[in-house]
Amino acid sequence: MNVLVLGKGGREQALVRALAQSPNVQQVFALPGRAGFEPQAVCLTDQALEKDSLKEIIKTKNIKLVVIGPEKELVEGWSDFFRSLNIPVFGPSREASQLESSKLFAKHFMSSVDIPTSGFKEVHSVESVLNASPRFGFPVVLKADGLAAGKGVFICHNKKELEESAKLLFEKKIFGSAGEKALLEVFQKGEELSVFVLTNGSNYKILPFARDYKKLKDNNIGPNTGGMGAFAPHNISENLQKNIETTVVQPSIEGLKKHNLFYHGVLYIGLMIVDQKPFVLEYNVRFGDPEAQVLLPLLEGDWAEVFLSVAQGKLSDLSWKKNTFASCVILAAEGYPSKPVTGVPIQGNIGFESSHFYFLHAGTKKTNTEYVTDGGRVLNAIGVGNSKEESIQRAYKQATQVSWPGMQMRPDIGN
Ligand code: GLY
């Protein structure tokens, strides 16, 4: 079959790579993709995300499965559009995607099925933030309701920081309509954990646990990013696994049923583990980036079959490679995350690869003669090995194959 992947980041190249390995897949198309995805995908870089041209692509390219990578396309309802053409889609409906596009929707969903999460108050103005804040103490979390590219969360340590953050949201409107409403939330101190659940809306399979590194610099300092690296599997105690399944995963699936939310895809649950107890920080309605890059290599089997079965509302059994670990180290542009410098030539051997180490292209562009930086997170250096340490060592060795002026990389992924 031919498969269409929507998106153009490192996560989407990881999806392309996994699908291209399937004996059941003739051709992967990526829309828009980027030059670095070739030859595993044919990239439809000039095609707009527009109904008539998508209908034409489905027909002329004989597409039998669509896999949607990023949240934006899900929130815009493209999965519903493909389904209306009777094409199986891996990705939830627009209605269900509100779990990611509205933090308030997600909180009401959680409270309807008793999922552990921090207490909160809805706020709409600087005044309402300051009026509500005495009940929360400090630090306190102020969170934009809508999608803000991972930048909509402020952790405020005193009244001055809180007032400044509230002004950015409600007066400067830095996130536009995504910041018209917000939540003031109890701060939880603990360890973050990413949980990914494949679901058809009534049954589920939990993927191996993954660890993401969100801060720009080592020792978790600096600004928040989309993620500077990841590894999987992240082994946690059996007790905690059980606790996550019974107090978070099962009620989340119950919630999908209770609220009639159509969900054929992956549910990404961002947790904070406090004293061995999980609290849900957020839901996302797609794979994490870079978590997908370290989860996809772990399957013993065929991702095309898995995605198709979920898209058709079935859920095939999954098995995972024994003693296999994957790590990802992000190579980011100078100025990331606030103002990445683009157009900088990438030196070195970008095509260096084996089945155990390779690059994925997240923000590169091909000119006539070379690759240049074209985004914040530019390349993902991937290492796969028989131990966590071996996979990390391979990812860092891969990273040494390229460089450019101002390149940023955390040296402590895996610690
Ligand atoms: N790695 C965080 C995210 O994908 O949202």
C-alpha cells in the first residue's frame, strides 16, 4: 500500500523511516516533508493542505493510509476530512483533539473521570490572576488555554513574575487567541514522564515509557524547548506502572467513551511523578517529538500494520525488541528556542548512517550544493543499542559527524 504522512519534523521522518521498512508499503509520501526525508519518502513540498488537492493526491497516488504527525493538522480536523473520504487515518478527530488544544477542556475531561491532576482556576485577565493567586501560594503555574508551541506555561516564583506573565498573556497577547483564557494551577514538584497509549477509543496498548529533556541546557536549566533529547525505554517500578495504568490510562479511555470522542491514534499523557504518584500535566493527541524518534525503533514488528489496524478501529498485539534501547540527541540552531538562525551551512557527513545510528532531518534545507539550517531543532542524532548507555554513546558519536557555527546540543541526555 501507499501511505501519506503529514508533517515535516524529526518525528515525521521517524514515522517515514518506520513505514518505509514495512514489506507491506510500496511508497511513502510526505506532505510537505523536506528534502532530507528522501529517498525514504517522496515529498510533496509544493502541495498545499487544501481539500481539492488532497482529494487529487489520494486518488492519483493511490493512498491507503494517512498518518498525521503534528497537532496542528489534527486540531484543524484533517483526520475527519480523510475519514470522510473513507481513507483510514491514524489520528484522532478534531473534537477529541481539544484534549490538546484546550487545557481547560482537558481539565474538565479529567475531573469528569477522576484523573489525578493539579487543582486550578480559570482566569481571563491580569486582575483575575492576582485575585486568585493567594489561594495558590508560590511557585504557581500560569498556563495559556490554547496551543502555544510548547511555550504557553509560566512557572512564577513571586507576585512580580506572575503579574508580568499575566500581562504578556492578557495585555501583550503574545499567544493571540490561544492566550485569551488561561489556568492558574498548583505547582507540582517531581519527575516528568511521557506515556504513550495507542487506542481505538475503547481498548488500549501502553508503549514503552520514554524520557524527554525539555530544558535547553544541561542540568535542566535555561528556557523550555520542544525537547532537546530523549531515550526509551525508561524503566520504572512495577508499582508505578500499575498505578499509572489504573489511575490515569484506564480512566482516560473511559473518558473518551463517556464523552463520545472519536479516537483512533496515540494519546500522549504528560505526567509529573510526585512521591511515586502520577499527576497528569497535559494531554497531547499525537506522538511526542523527540519521543517518537526513540519509541519507533523499539517495535518487534511492522508499524504500517499497527497504524493501519488502529486507523481501522482494531488494535493488533504489540511486541517489543528485547534488550533494545534508543536515544536521540537534538542538534539545534544558534538562537533556538527564541530566534533560531537559519541558512547556516551544515558541515560534515550528514549522510553517515547504519541501522544503529543515523540522522533525522527536523529543520534542514537543501540548496544546490549543501544542507543549511532551516529551523530551531535542525537534526536528530539517533543511536540504537543493546543498553541505554550504548544507545546514548552511539547518538553522541553520530552527533560528532556534523557541526555548524552556533550549534547547540545538551551533553547530558540519558543522565
Ligand atoms: N517532546 C514534547 C512534545 O512533543 O510535546
